[in-house]
Amino acid sequence: MRRVRYQAMREIPLGPTLKELREVGGLNQEQFGELVGLRRQKVSEYERGSRVPGVGTLWRISKGTSIPLWKIIRKAEMKLNGVQAAEISV
């Protein structure tokens, strides 16, 4: 069961969503990392998609940015389904 959930998370484009959230906030990767408790290198890996953040990491990002976790995941899912960014409000 765990593998199925992890595979489903890998299919959701979280990297571009995290990058967009960071840029909307006017933060560089270092500043964003400090805000959410991650090293700059990890932020970069998540944004590029070379690593997939786990649920715990997404929770820390949610808490650090004050954006509900469900909104972050929903925004990424909508991008996957081709919904324009302008139609998505965070």
C-alpha cells in the first residue's frame, strides 16, 4: 500500500508548484529553505523533480508558508490535468 501512495505522489508535479509558491513569495531558494526548515540543496532538488518530497516535508512546507497542505497538492494535481495556473488560487 505504501508503494502505491508513493508512486501516486511521484506522478504529481510538485516541483513546479513548489517553485511557483517560492517565487510568488519573492524568495530565493535559500530564504524559502530557511522558512520551511530545508537546506537550499533540497529545495533545488524538489523543484527540479530529482527528488520527491515526502508527506512530512510537504507538511513542513505547508506550515512554513501558511498554505494548507491540501491546497499545495490540489494545485499540483490541477497542473497535471492541464488546468491553467491563472485558474488556481492558493
